[in-house]
Amino acid sequence: MNYITGPPPSSSTFVAGSSRMHCPIGICPGSAHCSAGHSVTSNGNEPRTYRCASRLDPGLRQHLADLAAADLADNHARHGKGATRALETLVGDDLTGLGHTRDSFRFFIAFAGEVMDRFGRLLGYLHPSQPNTPAADRLLSYNERLLQQGWVTPYFIWPNINPFRAAPSLPDAVPQPGTAAHLGTTVPALHQARTWTQQARSQLLGLHEAVDPLRPQPFELRFLARRQPLDRWVLDLGRNDQHLLPPQAYHTITHAEDRLLIPAEYVPLWQHHGWQLA
């Protein structure tokens, strides 16, 4: 289970000929292309539309265009700083509460099913080290506590979350078709993470603030900037159907905590177990 905020993006600026252009959605590095096909203006001239070589479905293109704004970089920078301060506060409180100094305080990482993602980032839960404390009495991970405070976004990737990572093999980790919503409400860790996110949103905490919530999601900025197509299929944890949605249809599932992402290499295994591609 991953909880992400993503680094604040740099200014969305690129050079087209001799004119500096600003795109409110995202930038394809090294070219005058807006990844969403959005109109951009050059030094007061008439708006011109540039189309990215990476094709986006019309529905996804509209979803991204609806998020367009000139202040996206400022939005991400501000929320990134807020998340950093929240983490620093939690660590400082733990250091004092557990009776440590800066020199004696230690962390440990509990890894998920895979140690790193495709970009070399660690996949795990960061904890304050409490080796002499019974497991049931230990503090929650920083991932989970930041999720409670609304400062991170859940990003569930199969099979790196329970109950799937606890299965004896990958074939055993594939759920039966038509059981997604049941799993989302009955598996304790998954249900708790989804509930914390829903509560933070309803209370307008952190990234979910009413005036200027985080937009778009960090993973959306990343795939736009890299000009790489999405390749993870999506299972709706709010529905008990038998379908995996195509990667570019993720936005039809409104909330991140309702999306279970299936890497493309595992899709044939899911199909073998009776799942159908929408």
C-alpha cells in the first residue's frame, strides 16, 4: 500500500521557438506540446493548441483539462510544504514522547510485497523504531498517520497490499470476480486506509481543504511530464462487478481510495481467474 504526495513540480514552462509558453496542465519536456492538448498563449498572441504525441482518450483529456489552472505549480508546492511540516511534527513528537535524542532516534521500514517500484522508490511503511514495545502497542506508521491527517493520497497497487500480499502465491492472491467491494469493506487494513481517507476528505483536512485542494494528483503530473502512457488496469473497490477498467479510465472512479491498480503484466492472470476487461 502506497501513500504519496509527490514532489512539488517545477514551473510549467517550456520554450517554443523564441517564445516562452506556459501550459496549465503539464509539459512534455523538450517540445512545444501540452499533454492535454490545452490551448496556451504566447506573449499576448492568439491562443494556439499543441497536441502531445501520446494519445489521450477524450474522456481523460477532458478530465485533465477541467483541472487546468495557471497556479498548479504553486498549489503543489504549497501542499508539499504542508505535508513536509506535518511529517516533521510527527517525528518531533515521537522523538520527545519516546524519550530519545536526535542521535538515538531510529526508524525502520516494513516493506510491502515489492521492495521498490519501477522508478526505484521504496515501497514500505516508515515507523519509529520501538523494538521493546509489543507490536499491538506500537505507534502507527508515518504513512498511516499522514493519511489520517489528509496529507497523503492512497495509491493501492496489487499485490502490494493485504489481503493480497499475505497470499502464499500470486495466483492465490487474485480475488474472485465480483468481490471487490466486499474486500474493500471487510479486510481491516484496506478498509481502515479507505475510511481514513474518506474522513479526511469530509473534514477538509490537508490536501482536501475546501479553498484550494491538491489538483491534479501527483501521478497525473508525472505521466503527463514523462509522456508515457498509463499501463495499470483499474478495479473499482466500490463495486462488486467482474470488470477491470482500462488504464485511461481511472478517472471514472472518482476517489483514489476506491481504485485498485493492476500492473499490465498481471492482467492475463486475472483474466485466467475469470475477470473481464471492460
